[in-house]
Amino acid sequence: MRRRGSAPIAGHTLSAHEKPLTGKVIFIAGATGGIGIAASLAFARAGACLALIGTNRARLDALKRQLDGENCDAYIYVADVTIARQVQRAVDGAVKKFKRIDVLVNNAGVNVRKPFLDLTEKDWDRIVDVNLKGVFLVAQTVARRMALQKSGVIINTASVASFVGRNNIAAYGASKGGVEMLSKCMAMELAEHGIRVNTISPGMVSTPLTEAFLNADGGRRKRRIISAIPLARLAVPEDLTGALIFLASPTAAYITGQTIVVDGGWTTGVTT
């Protein structure tokens, strides 16, 4: 038994009977961040083939090498999710290789932490373009293909900031709140095409991108956040993979329009 607050055991390899996504094609946008890498490896170990997009070729190549080590058939493409023609080319390339896309994980995202009064129009446009417009463009492009198949699963990444206010993330919270409602509307409209749409909303995840924020004041902020989390630790990217695999699998065949919050209980209540 793990003690309270300890990190999960990473690197679990699924046995043959635990591969619920064997032969499925998973398209992941924003594949080279901490969450994207963990998701890619988890899906590979669940038996899936992968189509991965990101903006950094070197990181995509490095991830492809990791996936080769998992004997995973993976396709990579450099694309900016805010540019429709690049998204379309990436999707076309994935379909040319694999003939179909069974699951989309919309994971691309950015943030700028600033007080509301200091937030610039440029900051706002960049965050909303990637986090909301990018989700729309990728989801619409993939969903058009899924509609032809009469089947598919779309999982959009939102955040606990979708429904809980925090300081210095007005644009980020607005964009992720938009993802929540976009996902619900998509679930309503796409059900007739056999497409399920759900959302995962992580809490604070420890990744290279969040470390500077968490430790900027000597770790005091990090300790405060952990003290408010019932499970007494930050998430690691691997903590999200169970929810992703569940939502992508036939086990969740009757679930659509829903959000799974993965935050260790952070938003459950107020600590005293």
C-alpha cells in the first residue's frame, strides 16, 4: 500500500488482456508536452496506433523514438493547431496512413500568468487562439472524418480553471471554460454520427512548464497548493492517463457530454 501523498508507480506495462485499444488509431494534438507524452505512451501500451502533432519537430522525433521502443506504429506531423490548413494536412496524413481516426485527444494549450489589469490583447489572443480556437479547429476537422465512419471518440482537455476562479489566469480560465461548453455542444450535435465527446479537467500537474511557477517563491506556493489537496500531492502526467484510456475505450460507450475532474480532490471543498 502506498502512503498518503506518495507518487504513483510509473511505467506499468499492460498485459495482453489489458490492451483495450488494440488496433485503434489515436490522434493527439499537443503531443510533446508532459501530459501529451504520458498520454502517448499510455495509449501505445494499450495497443493503439498513434498520430501525433505538435509544433516542435525535435520533440516529436524524440517521442517517436520512445514509441518505437514500445513497438507502436506512430505518425508525426508538425502543425500549429491555430492554422486550419495545417490541421487539415495533419489529419489527411493520418487518414492516409491509418485509413481512419478512432479517438482524438485535444491537448494543445498555453498559458500566460498575469494580473487581469496587466493582461494584454496579445496575451489574450494567443491563449484563446491555442486553447479554444485550436480545440475547435482540430475537433471539427477530425469529427468530419469520424462522421463518415459513423463512430469516434473526442476527448478535450480543459482544466479545473474552467469552473473555479484563480488569480492571474483570466484568459486561461476563460479559454478552458469555453472548452467545457464547446465539448457539451459537440456532444449534443455529434451523437447522431456515433461520436462521443467528453472532457478531462486536470488540477495542478507537475510538469517542466509548471515547475517555475510552483517554485518561484522558494516552493511556498507549491506547499500551499499541496496543503489544499486531499490526496496531499500534485498530479504527475501519468495520473491523467487512466481517465483518458477509460473515456477512449468501449467501457465508456454510454458516456458523452461529461467531464472527469482529475485533481486529487482539490476542488471538492475548502480546507479549514
